[in-house]
Amino acid sequence: MQVNSISDVLIAIALSAIPIVGGWIGKVITGNSKATTLINVLSPLAKAAIVAMQKLGVTQYLEGEVKKSGAVDIVKTALESLGINGTNEDLIKNAIEKEYALLISELNQTYPQITAEQAKVQEAAAQQAS
């Protein structure tokens, strides 16, 4: 290789360093098992928590924020059981919102939610029966 200028030397050094730096970054990312596990399990856990809260909404009247906070609690508990503690709650909320947006049409068809009026009627019927 003929060196014509200092810039050729710098370019050659940079090009030879790219695979080394890339390999190191890949090793760091895959070596962080907590991050890898979180990436792999957060979406399925969020989906399961949403379905669980939606099923609960079939028989009980729950406002949207109550369902969301219940889903967040379910995901937190599941992550803690996997040994992932101290997960950012905003990260969990975002995962839940993303999955909810993807599932909303199916969920409303599969698990029709009880309304506030229906809940009042059920409560009145239960009081009347007792």
C-alpha cells in the first residue's frame, strides 16, 4: 500500500478499527442480560396484562386509567419475579400503551366492557336480591 498523505493513513486506521469497535459494542449489548431479557419479555408481558385487565372489565366497571395502572402493576410484578427490579415505570406504561393500541379492536370484540350504567343496574339487582 502506498501512502500518499496523512489522510490516507488516518482513513486506513479508522477502517481497521470499525470491526473492532462494532464487535465490542455488540458484546456489551448482548452481555447485558438484564437489558436483553427486558427487551424480550416486556411486550408479551404487557399484552398479557392488558388482556387480563380487559377480561376483568367484562364483569366489573373499570375506568381506562384503572385498567392501565392494573396492567402496570401486573407487568412490574412479573418483571420482579424474573429478577428485573427497578424498571422505569414510564417504559412499562409505554409498552402497555403500544400493545393496547395494537389490540384495541380485537379486545373490544372479544371482551365487551361493562358500562357504568350496567354496573349500577347489577349493583341495584344485587341489593334487591339480598
